[in-house]
Amino acid sequence: MLGYIKFADALSAAFGKVFGWLIVLMTFGVSYEVFVRYVLGSPTPWALDVSFIMYGTLFMLGGAYTLSRGGHVRGDFLYRLWPVRVQAAVDGFLYIIFFFPGVLALIFAGWKYAEKSWRFGEVSVNSPAGVPIYQFKSVIVVAGVLLAVQGLAQLFRCILAMRDGVWLEAAEDVEETEALLMKQMTAASDHPDMK
């Protein structure tokens, strides 16, 4: 189980970090569009579609990465008060009952949409440029597979937590700004020169 968890976390991290660079591309693309639209008075016919495609890809392929790092929103007001074994049992139950059926539906429905889109060479109807979107429909399937792989790793984490009474922590390669600022404030107040 530990080997699989490491594999899934590494796979999710690789996709999350690679596709996270779409933020930079989106920033340049939207900045370019704003410049040519408002300064040069010559808007592009493709910018809106391309920004939707990049944002959608980033959002979908970042889901497994966020899951691997425990970054999804949850109702912690009661959950955090429960013993670890109870948390793990509830999480495991919810993964089996809700998560996996939803992800499997995403994969199978996405496959149907992607297959049709590739077959017809689908293009966007929202712009005169006719931006191809069949490759974007394939992202739905890839995102579902990545979520299934990571979901199984999360289920294994639940099993280990039920057995051991402690959570196997995810790698921390990204830190929330608030947490970082709190650490800095705590370190500054603990420093002898600051008193």
C-alpha cells in the first residue's frame, strides 16, 4: 500500500506541477489579448476559447494533485474533533460510496464525449476562429483516471489510518500563504531581538 501511495502521489504531483504552468501561459495570453484589444483596437478571435481551454485543463488536471495534498474543502468543524480511526472510517466509506462512482461516471461519460468530439473534429462554436476542442474533451478522461488513481491511494491512507491510528501525511511542497505568514510571525515573536 505504501508503494502505491508514493506512486500515486508522485504521479499526481507531476501532472499538477507540469500543468500548473498553464497559469503563466494564461497570464501572457490574456495580457496579450488585453493589449491588442484595448491599445491596438484589434481583438483576436481565439483568445477567449484558448483561455477557457487552458483554465479548464488546469482545473481538471490539478484535481488529483489537490486531492493528494489534502487541499480540497471539507467540513472540518466536526471532523477534526473525531479520533483518527473514526475519521479514516468515514473517509473510506465516503470514497467508496460517493467518490469512486462519481469518478467512474466522469471517466465513462468523458470517454463518450471525447470519442465523439475526435470523430467529428469538433471546434468551438463560441468564436469565429473555430478553435479545435476535441483534445480538450480528452482531458475529462485523463482527469478522471488521475482522480481514480489518487482516490485509491487516499483509500489506502484510510485503511492505514484505521489500522495504525495515525494519518500518513502527504508531501508538503506548497504552503498556504496564511500558514507561512503565521510561521513568520511566530518566529519573529519568539526571536530574542524582537522582544
